[in-house]
Amino acid sequence: SSTHNAENTAQELQISAREALRHLAAISETSGDAIIVKNLDNIVQSWSKGAERTYGYSSAEMVGQPISRLLPPERKGEAEQIIARIKGGERVENLETQRLTRDGRCIEVSLSVSPIRDENGNITGALTVVQDISARREAQRLALEAQQTAAKLESENRERSLLLETANRVALDILASRTGVEALRHIAEAARTLTGARYAAMGVLDSSGHNFSELIMAGSPDEHSDWEESLPGPRAEAPGVLQMLLQRASPLRLEVPFENQIETFLGVPIRAPHQALGAFYITQKEGGASFSSADEAAVQTLARHAAVAIHNLHLVEQQHELM
């Protein structure tokens, strides 16, 4: 009869439900994933060994507790959103989010949540399978950082090559068409333009190496700039910056805090073998950025060409002295 068939069907459903629960319990004990069963009020009903390993809480500590215990403050509403979807018969697949462990760490997890139904097909709770993806996320972060670093280096190398090529070409063009102080003035302007500096200054020593014969400037220094200028005169009396650069064999890059801003500086000595010919610096890169290694290489290239121009200038001075 129809009544007898209905009773048989109900009995089969009950057996099926009991078997499913036993099967679920077996999976919970053997699976490496965290498996959590909660009711529709978001109260934990079952807590697997995998959940203990993932979160650090024992089954005794979590069964009967709200699942919100695992949620960071900024994700407190997430549990209610998930259970609302479950009540509507939906599944939540591979939701990547964050959860808190017993020791307070925030870990990256992937959640898959399915409705649990009783023998009558009514939704009574939710089964959550949790995978700790912290290691995967960290690997992705490191890979992205490595990719960004490689891209940055490639960009810097391209910028460096372009600046060096441009600086070399510009300097050769200047030396081919101009001489003396005029050539040096154009080299200073080229350094300022190529690097995006607002100001450039070059101190030129005379052929004796004891006196500054020229101070060549390009651009306009900031009115609040703290860099000292050197006027033509005895080398020993040269203040601050140019005097300091004359003592160096290598470039100098600085970032100096000054009146709530950072003042940037890049200086290089101008040298021939075993002889100081002058000093050269640029300041105040546009946009407040720091001078880069590519800027430094470009200014060094221009300084080498400036050394040629100064050497030629000294030859002219010596010829005038002989006449």
C-alpha cells in the first residue's frame, strides 16, 4: 500500500542519514583538512582532528561554542552571511578568507560550506571543510615580490642605459660645438635636465689646482635650500659642499630632512688621474624623489666629459700665460 511504501521510504532515509553521519565522522578523523559541523545558529556541533591542528583548539574547547570565535573583528558578519546562503540551500565554494587561531594568529583559509539535511530533506546545519592556505599565499606573495623586484631592476637597467647613452651623446655634441666655460655650462644644464634636478652647480679649479676660477650654475635653487655656494677664489676658502666633493674619489648621494621636507643631493668630483679639476652637484629632484643609481651614472659620465673641457680650458690658460 501507499502507507507501507511511505514507511519504508522514511526508514530508508533514516538509515541513509545515519550512514552518512557515520561516514562523515570517519572522514573527519582521517582527513588532513579541518572539518566543522555547525547548526543554523552558527554553534559548533562537531570539530575534527584536522580542525584541532589548523586552529589549535581542542574539540572540547569548541563544541558548543559560536563559530564567530574564529573570526577576526573585521569579518564578524561573514558567519551570518554564509549561514544565510546555507539556509537558502546554496553551497559556498572555495571562499578565501581569514580566521584566528587559538594563539591569536590570523591565518589565510579556503572554506567550502555545504548544507546538512535531515531525513526529511530539511536543512539543519552546515558542513565546513577548511584548508589552511597561508603557505600558498605566502609563496604567492614572495613570487609577486620577486617578479616586481625583477621588473624594477629591468626598468632601472633600461633607465640607466638610456641615461648613460643620452648623457654621453649630449656631452660629445657639446664638446664638438663649444669650448671652455660655455661647454661646462651646457654640461651642467644637461645634468639638471637629464636627472630632473631643479639646480646644478659646478666649481672649476684653475690649472694650479689651488683656486676656483669659475662657479657655473644651472636652474634655480630653492629659496630655502641649505646647500652653500662657492664663489671663485682660493680653494681652501671654499665653503661646505664643493670643498667636500673635492676631497672625494667617488659620488655622494644624500637625503637631508629640512623644514618638513627631504632635500636631495647628488655630487661628484671632477678628476683627471691623480688630480682634482673641480666638483659638480645637483639638488632637488623634481617631485621630491631620490636621485637614483642611474642618475648617478649619468652625472659621472657628464663629469668625465667636463674633465676634458676643463683640461682644454687649462691648456688655453697656459697658452695665454706664455704669450
